[in-house]
Amino acid sequence: MNPSHRINQLSIADAGHALRAGQITARQLTEDALDQVAALDPSVNAFVLVTAGRALNDAERADADFANGVDRGPMQGIPYALKDIYATARIRTTCHSNLFRDAVPSSDSAVAERLSNGGGVLIGKVGTFEFAIGGPSFDLPFPPARNPWNLEHSTGGSSSGSAAAVAAGMVRMAMGSDTGGSIRCPAGYCGVVGLKPTYGRVSRRGVFPLAYSLDHCGPLSWSVEDAALTMQVIAGYDALDAASADVPVPDFTGKIGRELVGLRIGYTRNFYIENPFCTADATKALDAAAQQLAALGAVVEEVVMPPFEQFEACKNTILFAEAYAIHENDLKTRPYAYGHKAYQTLVSGAVLSAADLVQAYRLRRELAVFLNQNVLKAYDALLAPNTLRTAARFSSFGPDDGGGGGVLTGPFNVTGNPALALPIGFVADGLPLSAQIVGRPFDEPTVLQIGAAYEAAAGVTTHRPDLKAAKVT
């Protein structure tokens, strides 16, 4: 290990090499992560629960396995965090809501189980929007996470604590969930990498649902390679998740480092160019990203997609209807227990009809067929916008404003395609912008190949926020 590197600056890949070479221990990594949380989280509010005792036990187990020649995979000895909708056995799981404030599950979610079996070190549970919907709220049991680039700004959501914890350097990876963009939006606003895998690639068992047919689980991380290494542990068929896909698990890192020569990438510029939230900074950064991919050898051409508004209407109809079905009983019997933003958003599903939902499912099929049997027949992947503006200030949110405008993530929840959020630059005030690489179903390796090549060439992910400069004023 290069002695000039602080231990908390090591990626998952580099930490893994150092662990296996005996240069560091899992306990050292864990103690450092806990120190980072103690120093930084009072300002960031990413964590709703720090599991220090569990973390040290996990680290001791990982070190013992290394000493005995047992290698459980790339997450062995690596500290991580879970969005607080992932059930954890005997550890509080609140969904950031008063309804579940003291809930303690008896069993792990599938992802928590796989990370534990893979030797990972659970540092704690991180915050979300209430039940992964609504917006940043101050009427909940825990305050909203703050953006490490500027603490007066939100993180986006709903994997808000996950993005903040990773961006601040408290953990290298935190699990999020994505129903309409809840991994990719906060990844974009916080300048980190976020992967929404193909629908069915990662089990959702034990993760509190928002909309059954749109929910995805995936990692937020410092780098594309770290996301790929996490996927190697969490992906795979789960017979107990009805939506889980019984498909082979690939080598997610297998194409990282390959050239892009010969790949065809469609640039969905029509998706955003007339969007009312689009800024000149976003347009410049997205066009520059397209030029960078072309300079790396890919053929990059503009492609015409169906209007973004069709995808968004389809997604919202399905999401609100399914979310209302999940929460209907509590909305009717305990409405007072919800925060204002979550209640207001969830109850909107009550006005949707069966006809609305049927039409949305019909449109969903048409949009998915168009994307996969037309556009992605001609192209290996797409370059698409992720965030068209930077994260909003908390002071800009009204009581009825979720702050979601300018995030173009929902189309790929509708279609289920894998989508990788990548930082692509910064605006004058230092806040990040982001794009997406979208691939064919179950072709995450190509998405990660393109993302890693761009990341290495652009160098954006090497920037880290300075929390001393980001203090609330």
C-alpha cells in the first residue's frame, strides 16, 4: 500500500489488495470508518444508526478468515452502509418513519445476507426519504441528510443518506434503492457513482417496497469499479423474490479497462434539450461527455427517443398506484403518523383508476419494446442525462415541493434497463452534474466498461468534497 494514501482514501479494489497482502486489517479499515462517521456525520446527517459493535465483530471475523486463508469475495473486510429500508436482523429498520421508528426485523434482507456472507462490515443504517418517497423533511424522527459539497443543499433522494455517506468518505459503498431514480438522483447530486441494475438482477426480498414492478436495489460508490465489485456479491437469483431473474451472474469487472473502439453509443439529446429545468451548464457537460466517449473510440450518434413526458407519466401512474396499494391501510387508519411530504405523495394514488393503471402498463410495454427492439438493437448503450441542474437548497423547498424537477431517471425504471449514474463535471459553485450510461437488459458489464473508460479519461470522480468548506452558514 502506498504510504502516502490515507486508509480512508482506498477504494474497495485497493483496500481489497491491501487486505490480502497483509498491509492493513479489516479492523483498521473499520475503526477508521467509524472515526470518519464520528467526525463528519454530525454535519452531514447521513446515518440514522451506527452499528459500531456489529462492525467490529464483522471486521474480526473478516481478519480471522484472511488469516485462515478463507476468501469470501471482494467485499470481505470492507465497511459499508445500508439504506434504512433494508431489513437487518436484530437491528432497527425504520424506513425513516415514525410508523416504524422502533421496528426490529427478525431476519436479514437478501442483500444484507449476501453482504454479510461475503465478509462485509456493516457500519450502520443510512437515511432516506420517508418510505423512499416525498422529499427531504424535518418532521420525521431523523433529520434529512445534507449534501457534502454544500451542507445548505439537499442530496436528492430517496437514497439520500447513502449518497451523502459515500460522497463524504465515511464509506466506500452504501446500498440504495431505485423506483424512479432514487439511486441515480442522489448519486448525481452528490457527485458519486450509482448503479441501477437490470430489473430482477438483485433481490429486493426484505427491502420495504415502494412500487413492486419498478423497485430496484443497487450500490452507490466512489468509482465504477467499486460498483462492479459490489455487484459481484449482491447479484443472483433468489427464489423468494417473485421478480428475481434466474439468469447467470457475469463477471461485472470483466470488461473494465477495455477500449471502447467498436462500440456504438446513442446520445439521447432530445430527451432533455427542451426540458424547462435544463441549464446551460448541463448541456455543455453532457455534450462534452459525448465528445469524450467519441474520443475514446466509440461511435456516438444522436438518437430520437419517445418524449420523456410519456415515460414520466407512465412511471408516475404505476408508482403512485402501487405505492398507494402498499400503504392504503396505514393511510386510512394512521395518517397522522406519516410526515407531510410522504403522506401527500402517497395519498395521490387514491385518485387513480384501474383504467389508468391498465393504460400505463400498456404504454410501458410499448416503450420497453421500442427501446430494446429498436434503439438498443442498433446501439450497444445510450448516453442519457441524469441531472439537468444541481442540488437545490433546503430553503428552496416549499411545504408541497419534492424538488424532483430536472432528474431524468424514470424512463429506465419503466423499461427495467441497467443504468449507471456518473459525475460529469461541476458548476461554478462547486456542485456536481451527472449523466447516465444505459444498457441492454442484463448487460451491466458493457455499461460498466463504458462508465469506467469515461471515468478514467475525465477524472471527475477523483474530486472529493471539503467538508470544512461546506459548513452550514
